[in-house]
Amino acid sequence: MPLSIVILAAGQGTRMKSSRPKLIHRLAGKPLLQHAVDASRAVEPEQIIVVVGHGAEQVRNALQGQDLHFVEQREQLGTGHAVQQCLGAISAGNDVLVLVGDVPLIRAETLARMVEQGKEAAVCVLSFVPESAFGYGRIVRDEHRNVIAIVEQKDTDDDQAGIGECNSGIMLIKGDRLQGLLSRLDNDNAQGEYYLTDVVGLAVDSGDRVNAVVCDQASEVIGVNDQQQLAVVEKLYRARQAEALMSRGVKLFDPARIDIRGEIDAGQDVEIDVNCVFEGMVTLGNNVRIGANCVIRNTSIADHSVIQPMTWIEEAVIGRGVSIGPFARIRAGSRLDDSVKIGNFVETKQSRIGKGSKVNHLSYIGDTEMGADVNIGAGTITCNYDGVNKFRTVIEDGVFIGSDTQLVAPVRVERNATIGAGSTITKNAPADKLTISRAKQVTIEAWSKPVKKDT
């Protein structure tokens, strides 16, 4: 049966103490709501509907450019009311899986189990057993262990309050039962709201079967209501990512001190030291070593490369056997070919650096095409910006550039040229020649050091 997914994301989240809607606060570099959307896509639904309310425009903007259908819940009258607002948007006859936007750790595997077991019932709920059940709706079963109701915390009696199995808020409803069940909801409860959970009792009253899939890990269904809970979930997410890396053979010097805000595709014998942050899509080849306190974003790093501590790399392609850092910054558009050496306090941007070239110390290389086996002396910079426009520098194969040189773009240094230290190069330097640009050294005999004035 085709599947529609409804994600509830209309709440204000006042306990976040923020001007932004709760669902766009970030977990691992993505909005909370995006995690629920990503898990949804993994079960291949026909459509994903997001119910928005408070801060609806901000939520839409945070998820723009994705194939999502937004429905607005103008009045906050409960979860059942939220799903009722979607009836006109849900494809006719589709089964409906309802997710909660502030439950970001739900696994696609768990949703797939629900979809499978939901085939046998009118309603299937995802339950879990927390350390403390207080605050959660309880799963009520009969003497045969059949699910007969979900009772919210404020409506429980003494016996029900002692039940340990709780409702996660995630539910699957068969398409041919959806409209009938939703139409029978009422708000006769302590909160005066239309509870989606009441469809369980309504289905049982109609003689329909209700299943409950017990979540293997209670951490999957932890909700986020305040900054403290967001920090707890972030820690759990990091631990999950670290476990996944280690299961693939990656050596983590301390699994508690890695922050993955995206995905890592790692080869064999990769080593990652402490306090590294990975964002977006990062690919690490075989035998790559990452030093402590590095930030790497949307970058591929080929086999046998070493990233020394305190290095920042973003939107870059790093070749095989490259050494970078420490204290280097590789900015967007950088491409480092095999065996390149980038040393301490070097910055590159929008530049290709050819095989075997070295930029060892205190240099800036921007908007540059550099050939193979080039040596760049300490303190060299490419002057690529005139205040309005950017210009490119070309440094051909085998060039040697002395320390403290300025290359004022647009300029070309031809093959095997040598530039004397301290030069400012504004014209093309010919191949196989020494080019020097220096002012004459002068000593001022009558000069004296300035003296500090009394105040």
C-alpha cells in the first residue's frame, strides 16, 4: 500500500527560550525537523506532509528546496486536530505514518519495522520503555497483551500511572480507517485537545486490531523541548556516529570527543584524534590521519594524507599523500594534488596546487593555478583582489619563489623561474630566469630613534 508521512511540526517550543521555532534549532548541523524528514525518505513514502504552525514561514524557509508539502495548523488544538488538517492533502487510500518533528534520533530501520507490522493492523503505534515513564502516554494492554488504549499522563488513574510501556507519539494508521477514526475524535480530556492517541481506543471499539512495535532503544524516541534536552540528544547522536565509525574500523582516540554534523565515508586504517568536527559530506581514504582539533567540511581526502592539528578545511579536494598543517586553513575551491605540502599558518582559496608543490610557512595562496614541484617561500602572498575585482595568478612547474614575495595578479611566473626574496612581482617572470624586484638599500645617517614623551 502506498505510504504518506505526516510530520507534526506546529508547536512553538516556548521552553527553548528562543525567538526561533523549536523545530529549526540545529542538531548535528541540521534543523531538528530535517532529521525526521531524512528518516522519512528512507522508507520511500509517496509524499511527506509537514504540519506547521508557530513560525510557519521560518520552518518552510529552513526546509526550502525539498519535495515537501506543508499544511498549516492555525489553531493548536492537539495532535489529532493537526492530522485532521492534512486530510485534504493525503493521497486517497494511502496508509499514513505520523512522526513527531522534535524526535530527531528515530532510525529508518525502526520506521521500516512499523510499516511492515502495520500491514496486519488498523493502527500500529511505536512504544518504548523509558527509565521513568512520568510525562508520557501509557500503552494499556488487556490480559492477552493486546493494545486497547493509550492514556495521557494527566488522564491516568493509579493503575495506569504504574505502566512502564509508553507512547512515542509515532503512529501508523491504515488508509481505509484514517478518515473514520479521525472524524470520531473528541476533546473530552484534561487538556481539552483532540488527541491522536485516542484513535487506538476507537479502533479497538470498532473491533479492529492495534499493534505496538516496541522500540529497541529508548534513546531513538527522546523528544527535544528545551536546550538541556537538545544537548542530551546531541551527545547521543555523537555517540551513535562514533560507534558507526568504529564498527567500520576507524580508530577514534576518544569516541566521546568527536562531532559529526553530516556523514563520513571512511576507508581502512583511518585515525582521528580528539575534538575534531566534521560537517556535510566528508570522504577519508585509506590510512588518512586527522590530528586533534581540526574542522573539516564537505571535503574529500585521498589515501595516506595527514592533516595536522588545528587545521580548517572546507569545500576542498585533497590528493594522495598530502600533508597539511598544523594551523592551516584550506578554504573553498582549493584542490591539492598528490604529495602537496601545506605548512603552518598557510591559507589557500580557489586555488589548485600541483603535485609535489610546497607552501610551508605563513603564506596566502588565492585564485591561483600552481604547477608541480613548486616551492613557495615563507611570507609569500598572491595579491588577488584590487578592492573590486579578483584576478588570477599562474605559477608554472618547477618555480622557486623566495620568502616575503608579493605576486600582484594578474601575473604569470613561467616554468622553472626563480623569484628573489622580498620581491614584488607585477609583470610576468620569464622561464628559467632569476627575477628580482627590490628597492635600493639605503642607510639614513642623520636618523635617530624616537623618544617617549613625558605625559
